[in-house]
Amino acid sequence: MPRHLCPHCNLHLNICVCAHCQRVSNQTPITVLQHPTEVDRPKGTVRVLQQCLERIHVVVGETPEQFAQAGFDIATGTANAALLYPGPGSQSLEQAELADVKHWLVLDGTWRKAARILHSNPGLQALPAFHFQQAPRSRYIIRKAPGPEALSTAEAVHYLLQVVEPTTNSAPIGQAMDALVDKQLAQIPDHLRHHYPPR
């Protein structure tokens, strides 16, 4: 591996934030189902979660067969699990009773690709789903989003933990995300910086 790439996240050292990631002792396991096209995106935020969270599993795929090949069987790996996904029938995370949820599943991809993962996996559709009613405004200004309420995957998991594990110090996720934004912005030429709102 070239010396200018981080051996942990495989990103160029100019945008690597591994040194800014501190451990978060989350009690509830989180599984991220990541669309294959997201794996090598330098602006992806799942790397931050992998470096921060103690209990996280990232599985790459789209179909049940691909997830099974990656070592995750949706039919058997979703006991007492819930899906973080806004849609018809989803419940407000902030108002729901969550005592029975022992495992959270999060989809990582564009809105369309996340929807494709969901629709390709009937086992996911059968899970109780939850959405944010009072999510904070996204601070991840370096990527396009359908609206300010659309959080990056790391931001979504950060807020999820704030709600379901209020005694867990999840602040390191936000701090690492701030560092990621700063490093990405530093790579943008000055004459293009006006395209991005101030953080």
C-alpha cells in the first residue's frame, strides 16, 4: 500500500481522520448494510463509525445472497432488531418504546440505493422501522443531500445513539465528522469554496 494512504481506512492522509476518532462504548450492536458503490467513496462516513464504535458490523451487498456471502444472514441475524429507515409505517424514534430493540440495522447508500436494498430484502421489510422526528440539521456540507434533514450515515447513527443510549458518550462521532468536513474543505480550491456553505 502506498505510504500516503492510511492503513486503517485506506484514504489519503490528507483526508484521513483516524487520528481524530476516539472510542465510543455503545451497548447496542449496530449493523450497517452498505451498498457496494459506497465502499470506495472518499466522502463516505461509515469509516468514521468503524473507527469510533466498539460494537459495529459493516456488511456490503444489496441482495440477500450478497449479504449471506458476506457473512450476514438477514433471516437469522435480525432477531430483536429494528431498522432505521423513514418510510410508510415507520415510527418516530423519539416517541417509541424501544426496550425490546437489541440490535439496530442502518442502510448506507444514496436514498435510491438504500431503498433498493430494502426492497430487495423482504426480511428487512418485516422489521419494525423507525424515523427521526427531531433530527438535528446536517453539518456534512461537503456532499449533496436532498435536504437539510437528510443526515449522513455517521450523523444518523450519532443521533440514534443520543436517543437510545443517552448515557453513552457519543460525542467523538460528531468530533470526527467535524474533522472530516474540515479536511475535505481544505482540499477544495479557494475559487470553488463559495459553493459550500460555512460550517
